[in-house]
Amino acid sequence: MTRARHRWIAAAVVVISAGTTASADKVRLRSGKVVEGMFIGADSKAVRLLLDDGRVSEVKIEDAVGVEFTKREPPPPPPPRPAAAAPKPAAAPAPAARPAVTVPAGTAINVRLTQGIEVDASQAGQTFKAIVDDPIMINGSTVIPRGASAVIQAVHVQQSGSMKGSDKITLKMNAFSFGGQVYEVATTYVESKGKGEGKKTARKVGGGAGLGGIIGGIAGGGEGAAIGALVGGVAGAAMSAGGEEHLKLPAETRLQFQLSSAVNVRP
């Protein structure tokens, strides 16, 4: 009878342990004592518990009345994964660059000087400021606005004090700019010439009526080609101590240049 009881207890312990996870379990002894620990296994001879102090206690099967297992809590669920960051909105596409427009060779550009030019005090290579005085239109659209900045350069300067004859200055347009862009250009030349010695006057400042029309000049360094115009402007002549007149192109003088080659602009 005792052996049968031992076999029954051992079988019950083995069955219980097979589907149980050990944790704070109790083995009740015949003596009424209770051994607490973590159930770690059993066989037909003993039940083994892991005590809190780290020792393993083996309780003989014949001394045990039963084994109690604490309620097993299901393992906590894994922490939720962080939500995927919302995709950043796609950057707005950069505005497409406006297409370039070609201003053809031969286009006339009227400019107005914003600073005076005194030929007697000028030299070749010197630059002067001006503005585009009339907008350039292509197919009904403005491609070069009125008021665009312009740079005028002296190509050749002849001063009456240095050689026989009157003052003379040859100008070209170097560049214009608007909308934050600078456009270099090649243009025909405009030549302005003072009065000769035979036309001296006693005036301190005289009007240059001859500078109001088309003026012959030099094209690309060649002689005899009419290439520019001084349009509607007034040039003055200042008398030197020796009675010589010196050519002046005051501010507001209008000059007309023609493009020698096409230029691409972005209106």
C-alpha cells in the first residue's frame, strides 16, 4: 500500500510539473511542515525545489503529501513597436526656370546717360553709367525692361588739346542688367565729335545741335560705316582758357546702339 501511494504521488508530481512553469511553489509534508521554493523537477524518489537562498531542497516522495503550485501569470505582452514616423511631405518642386529669349543681332537699344561725360577728362577704357530708355519687345512681350542698368565704355578718345582738331569720343555698350542677371553684349560704336576750330564761339556753354541726329562712326574698327545715333540728346561745349571748345555729353543724353550679335535673356 505504501509503495502504491509513493508511485501515485510521483506520477502526480511528474504530470503536474510537465505542464507547469516553476515559481514560488509549496511541498506539504506529512509532518505538517511546508517547504516553499521554485519547483525545478521531480521523479519517483524526490521533489526538488530551489530555495530563496539558492540551495536545492530534495523532499522524499514518502515524506510529501502534495505539491501546490502558485498561479502562473501569462508573460506580459511585448512592448508595442513605435509607430512608424509619418513620411515627410515631398518638397515642392522648384519652379521651372523661365525659358531664355533670344534678342537678335541688329536690335536697336536706346539708352540714357545717368552721368555726364567730359571728353577732355576721359580716356579709352573708361566706363559710364546709363539706363535702357525704351523697353525691348519681342512677340508682344517685354524682354528688356525700361530702366535696366547699362554700362557704356569709351573705345577711343581724342582730345583737342593733344592733337590738332576737335574733341571726339567713340562709345560702345558693354552690358545691361536686370532681375539680378548681368548680360554682356557686343554692339556697334557711336561716335560724338565736337566743333572744329573754325566754329569757335564765345559761349561758355553752347548747345550741340549737330548731336541730335544720326552720327557717322566706326564699325568694328573699320572706317566709314554709319553705325550709331545720338538720339534727341544735347551736348555742350565748354571753353578752355585758349578758346578751345571741349565736348561734353551731359546726363540725360540719349544714345542708340545696335547689337552686333544676338544675346539670350531671361525676362
